[in-house]
Amino acid sequence: MHKKILYKKAYRLLKNSTPLKFDCGLICNRRCCSGDNEAGMCLYPGEESILAGHDEFLNIRKDKMRDTDVLFAVCSNKCNRNYRPLACRIFPYAPYIDRDGRLTVIEDPRAKYLCPLLMEPFGLKIDRRFRRNVIKAFRILIMDDEIKSFISLISAVLDDYRRMLGILRH
Ligand code: SF4
Ligand code: SF4
């Protein structure tokens, strides 16, 4: 199936699905949208095709993740929610393919000291339906081999972060 169709399905699943039943940006003043304006959000392979034509809001830049070419979308902070990249829709989760090749969703270790939803003292529980929808979206996306290998790459990068934070021991 064409990547654009897969992304449309994934975007639709995550259109109104959010980590909490209310706008969690109210708790933290939208920390995940006020990060490094140069860095941006990592795009999944081919995701740029669905974002084309929205350069008033998103700029796409090239970079590398390990040795792989990757695109990042840098937003102007005036969010057009219909065209939020996947990385924004799933935050603070990330897709993860384990050593047995199984797809799951984990808390993104890069969000551990940023997002109150991952900080125990806040006692906030992420809506299970949101997690389920994130998994469903990635089950659709891994039908594409290129996207699947990219998620394996992300998983290896996340493992490095998890080791650094002592979440992963080996
Ligand atoms: S940092 Fe976490 S709590 Fe804050 S807006 Fe982003 S996802 Fe919501
Ligand atoms: S695209 Fe929207 S959700 Fe994503 S970082 Fe920018 S303002 Fe936040």
C-alpha cells in the first residue's frame, strides 16, 4: 500500500486521541512544543508527502540519525493540528521493535525529564485508549518495510537513551 495512504490512516486514528481527556498542554504550558526550534520533529519515511504544502507552518530540514538520512519538521509554533507530524501525535510515546521483532509502544526516554505525564510525582495516568491508538497506528505503518526498518533504527537509538538513564541494563 502506498505510504501516503498508511499515513492518512495513522493520522486519522490519532486525530482526536490525546494522552489525557483534557488538554495536557495546560499542565506544562506545552513544553513539548517549546523545545529547540532548530531541531524539530523527526519524520518517518515518506511522511513528508502528507505534509507537503504546509510550509507556512512547517519547514522540513535534512539530517542524519546514525548513518541514515532523516527529515525533521521544524514548526512555527502556530500549530495546524490537522498537519501535526506523527511524532507530535504520539508524544510522550515512541514505537519500539524489540529483539524478537515485536512491535510495542514505550515511554520515550527523551521525554522523561520533560513531560509531566512521565513524572511520578504528578500522578497523571495516560489514557489507555491513547496508547492503544498509538499501537494501532504503528501496526498499520509497519506494513511498509521501509517504515518498519526505520522504527528498528529508532528503537536502537532509544535503547542508547534508556541505557544512559539506567532504564535498560544491557
Ligand atoms: S510535555 Fe507532556 S504534558 Fe506537556 S503538552 Fe507535551 S505531552 Fe502534554
Ligand atoms: S507541530 Fe504542533 S504539536 Fe508539533 S511541536 Fe509544533 S506546535 Fe507542537
